[in-house]
Amino acid sequence: MKKCIYVIVCFFIASGCGMKTQLDELTLVLTVGLDEGKDGKLLVYSISPVFNKESKNIYEVIRTVGMTPRDGRSKANAFASGKIVGGKAQNIIVSKTFAKKHDMFSYLDVFYRDPKNSTTANFIIFDGPLKDLMFVRLDDKPRLSVAIRDVILTAHVSKQTTKINMLDFRRSSLDRAQTPFAPILKVHKGDLVAGGIALFNRQRKYVGSLSQKESPYFAILKKNVKPATSLTFQTKELTKQNEYVSISVEHGDFSYKPSFRNGVFHFDVRMKLGVIVTESTTYIDMKKEKKKVEKWLAKEIQKQLESIVKKMQKYEVDPVGFGLYARAYEYKPFQKQKSWPKAFAKAKIDIHPTVEIISYGVLQ
């Protein structure tokens, strides 16, 4: 009996060894890029690590011209040093120019349709020609694909941008109660910089963006204040001097109450923010002036939040998801809307933040 079991085990081991594939025989695509050439043709980029010890480069970039991303990948096999494998992709990057002209679903279809592809890859918009990113040399950073992923993640944690994967991008695109968004990446002086948020309409086309400065306030509207969200304000209105105060928003209590009156949606947005004073370049007696400072901070935050909402209404986009609240609490009038983004553009949104200073730092 033992001899029989031994023979069976040896058979499976031998079978597995016969099917193994060496890493240096594969081209693992970790980043895919889509851009438009001067003649209007589709440019498909791919970045793959190189495992060959004799190679001087730690990754290779392949650029092909194709009618579709799948067609471009098929042509890339003629240049690749090994069999192309796309299931390990970490980043799908599209140039801003390309995203303005085309419905993203038409070109991202293959990533959702083919089960071998990863739907957890980051979806990113690049500000500039994609060749500027694909052929940048980062001597002080890891492989380009890993560096892109790490820069986006770090900027997302610090609220300088956002992060969204392919599956979430598709989910928000198909939900008529909201519109999709994506982080923005660019190359500045030979280095990767992530900041700002790309906004898409119902046709999945890029229509505008929020700046890096506006990104933390977008996170607040999304109730995403943890880890702590850092904000800096000029104190001219408070102290009559061009000085600054920085705070860290540690937690928040949010309430979004929609209503439908006179053919228009109304949203009463209230938030209670607990903050820590992390920096002050001017002298303010925080303990004596606490109520005054809290009221001033709430007013400044309100200005920024209202400015972002007006910009989103101008573009007729709802990346925050106000429509989700409208559908949940005012279902019948919501269902009657032919286009939620157009209804959102006409909506009356009142934002009322309150601020509580929970700590002044170790100096007090």
C-alpha cells in the first residue's frame, strides 16, 4: 500500500515539473498605457520587469500601434522577450488627451471581459503624452510599475489625490446615481508626482479635474477623513496678517439629508469635525480664542467645500455620490430624472460644517 502511494505521489510531482515555466521565459505586464498618436491611431504601452541577469535594464517598455488594446497586445508579442502575461497588471494608465476624446469603456472592455486580466489594477489618468511617463528614468526608485503604484498610494493616504481600481471605476460608471473619477499622475522635472482628481461624465469621458489643493476637501465630502486629513489656511481674515494655521482633521460625524421641492433636489449637509492644531505661524491664544478660531475654521472649510460642489455642478458630474442619498431617501423623484448629473447640476446644496479643536499640540 505504501509503495502504491509513493508511486502516485512521484507521478504528480513529475507531472508538475513537466509543466513548469521559468520567469525569464515570461513577460509579466505590470503596467498598461493607452494614448493617441499624431495620426489618431491607438498607442498601446506595456511595462514588464526583466529577470535576465545579463540585462542592464530592470524593466522593458514596449510600444505598439493597434486598432484596439487587444490588437496592440497581440502585436507586442513580436517584440517581447517572453510570452506576454497580463493577469498581474498593477496599473492601467490613460493619457488625459485620450480620455477627453473617447468613452473609456470602449477601450477598457478587454480588461473586464477577459477573466485572465486583473480588475484590481489601479486606474490612473496621466497629465501629458504617455511617452513622457513610459520612458522616464528613475535612478533613486524601484521598477517603474512599482514606483507608480507606490506614489499613487502615498498621495491617496495623504489626501493629495484619490485611488480607484478598475472594478470600482466600472461600478461607479454603471451606477446612474454617481459618476466615476480617477487619480492624476504627471512627470515633473524627471520625477513622478501624483495630485488632483480627474472627473468623468456619464459617457465616461474626462471633462475636468480637481486640483491637488482641492483633493483633501473632496475626501471630506466622501467622508474619508482617516487617516488624518491635513489642511492649511491663511489667517488674514482672522489676524489681518498673511500668516498661516494648519490643522489635522482626525474624525468627523456626517449627515446628508436630501429632499425634493419645487422640482429641485435639496441637500442639507452637516458635518462635525474634530481637529488638532498642528502648526501656527502667528500668535493666537488658542484657549482664550477657541470659539472664535473654531468658527473661523468652519467658515474657511465651508468656502472650500462649496467651491468644489459648484465646480462639480458646472461639469455636471457627481463623483461624491449625492445621487446615492437621493435614490435612498427620495426614490420616486429620483427615478423620474432622465439624467441624474443634470438634476444634480440644478440641485441646492447647503453645507454646514462645525469644528471642534480637540488638541492644540504639545506646546499648550
